[in-house]
Amino acid sequence: MSLRLYDTGTRSVRAFEPLEEGRVGMYVCGATPQASPHIGHLRSGVIYDVLLRWLRASGYEVTFARNVTDIDDKIIAVAAEQNVPWFAVAEGNQRVFTQGYDLLGCLPPTIEPRATGHVPEMIVLMRRLVEKGHAYATGGDVYFDVKSWADEYGALSNQRLENMRSAGDTPNENLKRDPRDFALWKGAKPGEPSWETPWGDGRPGWHLECSAMATKYLGSTFDIHGGGVDLIFPHHENEIAQSRAAGDGFARYWLHNGLLTVDGEKMSKSVGNVVLLPDLLGKARPVEVRYYLASAHYRSLMDYTDAALAEAVSAYQRIEGFVTRASEVVGAGSPSSVPAAFASAMDDDLGVPQALAVLHETVREGNSALASGDHDAVRGHLAAVRAMAEVLGIDPLSPQWRSSGENDLRPVLDALVAVALEQRQAARARKDYAAADAIRDALSDAGVVVEDTPQGPRWELKRG
């Protein structure tokens, strides 16, 4: 089965056929960095990273663009509240977003364009729309004329124009021809950043930015546009309208990931239930957080609870335990091709839950092979497990997970624990089991778990 994806635009699962054979252009709406990323932002980052990895594993060359909306009403408001420059708010928070993506093993995008760096492209797009009669300037603002695109406007979000409310995106609603028209450009206001245009100084509207950046780097027509379901309307609806009205084919497949709640409630500062990455890292390692965020189907609503995270930690550690034990017995080897059942699950609208079921079944079979001493079978299962885990970005032997955190101190820990284990082995050799047990208990109290294997004692740090 070839890759099939749920396309919001047609509200159906469609066979994926890229515009150009062997190549994929993918654009994902990234951060508006007015604050540090919460768990919902991170889930989106992991989801589209898994898609990117699967596309590449399937043989595609992918150009992945993920934008940064570094100028926005919210950023300006936060800057005023904190009495700092707007660009300091955007840049500081964007660095935290990048650190979060990196920490969770997300591959970097091919290009990460920023809105403020693409005003010339936005001006060109507005000029095309004005000349075609789909946009108009008034009072320093520029608006998209929704009625000029009435036959198609609302198709993505499955709405009718007559049922839509005011865009509510500017204080100058009285200047619009129709309250549903949305701002492409906002006239300059005292104390706010602005850029020069033929229609007056000002700054870009939110929707205009993505259309200009996506087509600059992926072409007038490209394959995939992704984002959260909360962006379907008005953001993505408006992107389609302005892009296609200007004459661009724009995105051919629209993917939207589900949102994330906390204990059944929407995250909100007023409620006080916003979960940030540091909150999670107090309960799990980065790779375990990634496993958790990737484990549900990307289109599903995901409800965060501490219990659910703990279950994910245990599940990942079963994979890690097998990979660690198997690599000690037969060597790390290299990942092989993924099993057919795993590929079938991933091709079926990125079915990660089903793919993880295949992964865990392979781990169980590998553990049975370890127990029976069938090293050839162990080697095969290890290669398959690592191949599947690599696609999901959770291979325990990946440098991403072996070169961070405790592993920076691993040589020192190895040396210290080795001394204690030598003393324990010497005690066992002279049948002083009380002394051997005391050494093991002391290591346990220090957070070191010792396991006796046919190849000798091995150790790891306690988790959680």
C-alpha cells in the first residue's frame, strides 16, 4: 500500500501523489513566539517530524519549511507589558522553541523563514490581489475582499459565507467593505514596528505571511500544508483564498493535527494548567516525552495526564531494555528495513499507534530469542526494532539519545560503578554474599540498578 493521508480539503483519506515524482514540498505553520512553547506546540513539532522521517524513509527528497511569525498583535502586547522591544520577545521565545524541538529529537526544517524577512514578497502578493480586484486599500490598511471569492471561500472549513461572523482582526472594522473581509496589511500605529509599502507604512496581517513564505520556498503549487486543527479557520481558509485568488495553486493536501488538553480541560493561563517542557522533564527523559507525544494518532484529541505519561515511559523503557540487552549480546548492528506490517500502518494515514503495536510485538519476539539464546534471531529482531524506532525518532542507540544528559557523565559513572562491581564480584567469589548484597544495596540507594546476566553484571540508572 502506498502512502495515504487524510486531506482536510476533501474531508477524505487520499492516496498521496506528489507534484514531482520522488520530491515533496511540505509547509507547516510554526510558532508565533509570544511565550515559551507548551506541550501542544511540542506535540505538533513531533507529529510533523514523524511525517518528515516517514516521507524520507519512503524514498522522498523533502523540502520542509516551517515558518516563524515573529511579528504579531500578541507579540506586540507582551512587549508592551514587559517594557521590552518586540523583537526581543520574539527572538527570545523562538530560541526556546528551537531548543524544545531539538531536545525532543525533531529534525531541523530545510528552511525556517521569518515573517519580518519576507515583507517584499508580501507586497508583491498584495499588489497581485489588488490588481485582480480581490483586495483593496483603505485608511492605510489593505483587506482581502471575501465576496470577490465567495464561491470558494469556506470550502476548507466547510462553512457558508452567509453564516460567518466579522473577521474581528483590526480596530478599523468601519473601513471594511464587508465585516468578514480580513486584513492583509495593518496601517502603522505609534510605537509599533512598520515597513514601507505603496499603500502606506504598516505591518503584515497574520494570514498574508504564510502565503508569501510558502510559495517563495516551495513554489506556487506544493504538496503538503500542515498545522493544528485550530488553524483551519480563519488562518488556513484565508491562506487558500488569498493565494488562489492571486493565481497560485497553493497546497494540494491539507493535514491537521488534533489538539491537546490537560486532565480533560483546555490549556489556559487563567486556569493555570499550561504544561511546559520543563514540567515534563521533571517526570521523564526527552526521548520518553517524545514517545508519549508521538504515540496517539496525529488527528486525535490527546488528553495529557501524569498517568498517561508514566505509561509511555514504561512502554519506551521496554523497547530500550531489549535494544540495550540485545546489543550487548550481538552488537548494535545497523537498522534494517522496517517490517511490512509497520510500513502498512504508517502508510495508512500515519498510523503510529498501529505501528507501535508492531514495534512492541517485535520487542517481545526479540526478548524470547534472547531467552533461548538464538543469536541470529536476536540480531534480526534488533535490526527491525531499530529501523522502526528510527522512523519514529526514538532509537535508543541514536546519538541524539546517547550523547545527552547522563551520558555526558557516562565514562565517569562507568569507572566508579566498575570499581564497586569488581568488589561485589570478589565478594561473591569468596562466597561472602552478605558483602556482595550490601554493595548492591548501596548502588541501588545511589540510583544504580544492577542486573546479573550471562555476560556478567550490567547496570543502568533508575528512571523516574
